Amino acid sequence: MVTRARWPLAALAAIVAGAVAAGCVDQPDLGTSAAASTVDDHVTTTCTTAVVLELSRQVAREVECMAPGLLVAFSEGGGIDFTGAAVLPYVTAPARADLLAAVAAGGGRRLQITSAYRTVVQQYLLYRWFQLGRCGITAAAVPGNSNHESGRAIDVGNHEAWAATLPDFGWAQTVLPADPVHFDHLASADMRGADVVAFQRLWNRNRPGDVIDEDGLYGPMTAARIAAAPAEGFAIGPSCATGTYDVAVEAMTLPARLAPGEAATVGLVLRN
């Protein structure tokens, strides 16, 4: 392919570098072992989803790659406390804005978050514990269907202190009276299914010999791969690249010298 355009000579190097970099896949996370314990290893050994928090972070970051700017992180501080080790602090961007606004209007009260975003991996464990009658869980949604997978849900430990404030900022107690700690930001888009696609993409990237459908549907195929997935995360983590490319500059034509402010026609021959 030959591309001809008029650019200032000083910009040429940046253009070429950008064309090559645009096709690069993110570097794998070499700090995680593919031989780690599997998610299913924890079905009968624990009652906390903190054991799959690193894998869940990968799923959340993959969702960020799929829908940039929609799912965003928030942090402790400024009136927000995380209760427990399993909080995955992600919500939609509008939900975060309204959450921070509510906390700012809280008159110094601390908002105790016990749960926020929950990935299909975490929901898999909760559902299996429910099926086995473990961990005191009396109800659990089928993975892929939990409100917490929507990206617009939080659980608040001190919900009584916030029941009159959070609704003023779009956060409604939608599971009353059964689950008063639960709030949904109903104005946000419901992202259920995105976490399933994200896991499927991560699995396929790391297990090219056992590719599954990236359809966002939780079924026996996906359930089996979640069970077999490394609890501490995949060796190759999230990637925001749209594909794998190798772009080489084979030839270029450009003038040897340009006066300040002068433009020239530059020819590039690229091999994809």
C-alpha cells in the first residue's frame, strides 16, 4: 500500500512510529503464572471471592478495553471506605460521578462499600457455594445475571446512614426489604454480559488450542473454562489492541531539506 500525504517533515517520525505502535498487542503480564490454582480449587476451601480478585481485575480491565470510558475505577478516601478484601471498585462513569457527589454531600459521613463490581468469575464462586449450601449463602444469581455484573451496583455496609442521601444522587435501594444494603444506579447502562465476553477473550488469548465462543453468554462451555482458569490471573492479561499486526516501513520518499514552515509531499510504502 502506498500512502501519500502532505506533512511537515518534523512530524514524519511520529507518524511512522504511531503507525507501527497502533498495531502492537499489549505486553503480557509476566508476573502471573498460568500454573496457578484454578478457580474451582476454591469452591470447597474458602468463602471469600478475594481468592479470584486478580483474575477479576483482569476481567474488569478487559471490559475497559472493550468499552473505553464506560467502566471506570474509584478508590478509597475522600469519605469512601472499602470493607473487606474482595471489593472490586469499578462502576460506570455516570455512577461514579453521582457516587462521589453523594459522598461530598454526606456531611463528613463515611460510606462503607462492601461490594461494587462483581465479575462472572466471582459470581461463579458465589453460585457454586449457594448450590453446595456453603458459606451461609441463601440466594445467588446465575453467573452473567447478577446486578453487580451490571457495573451500576454497590453494597453499603452502613446503608441506614445513606438511605436518604444516595437516592438523591440516582442510587436506589432496588431490593427492599430483602437486601437493604444494595443500591443500583438506574440511570447507568446495564453492562451485564460484558464481563462474560471479557473472560471469554482472556481465555482464548491464553488458550488458543481451546477457543470458545465470545458471545457474552454464560453456559456449560464458559462455566467449564471459568472452573479451569487460574485464580491468580492469566499469564497474558488484558489487551486493548484490536488485532495483531506487524507493520514495516519498506520505503519512503521525502525532500532532503525544508525551510521552516514549508510543507512537502512524503511517500511511504508500508508492509502489513
